[in-house]
Amino acid sequence: MSFTSPSICSGSRATATKKTFEFGRTHVVRPKGKHQATIVWLHGLGDNGSSWSQLLETLPLPNIKWICPTAPTRPVAIFGGFPCTAWFDVGDLSEDGPDDVEGLDASAAHVANLLSTEPADIKLGIGGFSMGAATALYSATCCTQGRYGNGSPYTVNISAVVGLSGWLPCSRSLKNNMGGSNETVRRAASLPLLLCHGRADDVVLYKYGEKSAEVLSSAGFRSLTFKTYNGLGHYTVPEEMDEVCNWLTARLGLEGKRS
């Protein structure tokens, strides 16, 4: 996870909320085989879409199209208001800080817009690292509830969500929000989630990843897998990415990995 301030690139705007957020450049990794799934992958705080697109391109998943957007450059409270790329404002990299629902909604809407133009027969997913994982998990809760935090309808059908070294925003209110309808319960129970976290993570502490998995499970996300990696800090390793590849292949019914 890089904390350097990247260059600002022009991009699309998300206006589902009162503010207008300028998103940076989107990087796309085209499938090398038959296109079966499209996944939006979200970077961590201070990073950009390019770095993850380069890693994702090396994975043995020829049937996946990867879309790697870049977050808006904005003042971030955890850095004392210093501007960097961030999917939402954050004062604490955990579930304990105040939730920037407006920023979360704008980023979740941007992701949904990126997926909304994919062909109808393509399975859709969202994944991310650190703050990107937090945004992916927030999108998962919006998908199951059928609405954003501001009440606007969420209309994209997500088939898989992956979160590496992240946490669950708005966790304190999740269980109450999930009790609205039988459809919400059904969606939550059937949506596959993969959460991975290193025990040596000193940026987003392991206990926050573990607690996020517990909260999601208790809220009805029954198709959740939580993977722990001893000695892993706030970064990824080949063992973790192998787990992601195997999990996505199984959950999305892909034709098989490239050797």
C-alpha cells in the first residue's frame, strides 16, 4: 500500500450524492480467453489503478476482465487533511472511525456504473485491497439491501466479492439494515464473499478483518470464507493470490486457470 501522492488524472464523475467526485484513470485488463466474468478491483489509500492492473494481468485467470479504476484525490482526515487518492474520507483504518457514507456511496455508484455496461451473460464481481476492500464490502451490503446508504436504488447484480486486508464500513448499523425483507436475507445468504487478512498487518489490524467477517456472518452472509495468513503484513503474497484465483474459479464457474 503506497502513501505517495499520485498524479491527478481526469476521469468520470459520480453524482449520486450531493458532492461531485472526480475519479482518476481507469485501467482495463482484457480477458485472454473466453470472457466469462468482469471484476472491478479497487486499490488502497494513496495508490492508483495502474499498480493493481499490472499484478492482475499476471494471474492465471484468462476468462476474467479486470477493471481497475483510480479513486478521487481528496483531503483525507487520517493524514491531517493532506490530499491523496481515497475512495472515501477516513480518520481511522478500522470500523471504529466515523463512516463517510457520502463518499462510500459515490465510490460504490462509480463501481456499479463501470459494471452496468457489461453484457448480460457476464458474471460480475468486486474486489479490493485495504480501503479498496472496504469499498468492495460496502458495495456488497448495498447490493444485498438493494440500495445505497442514501436510499437510492442499487441495481447491479454482484456474483462475488473479494476483500484483502480490509474492514467493513458501517458495520455498527449493518444488522439492523439487513432485516428489511426476505429478498435481502436471500441475497446475503447467496452472495459469496472471500476475506483474507494477515496476522502481522500493522496498518489495518488483523482484529478488524476478523471482526468484519464476524459481523457479516452474523448479518446473514452465509457464503463467507475468511482466510488468515501468519506473518503477512499489509501487502499481498503469491499464496494469497493463489487462494483468490482458486476461489474465483470455483465461485464464478470459470472454465479453468491458465497454467
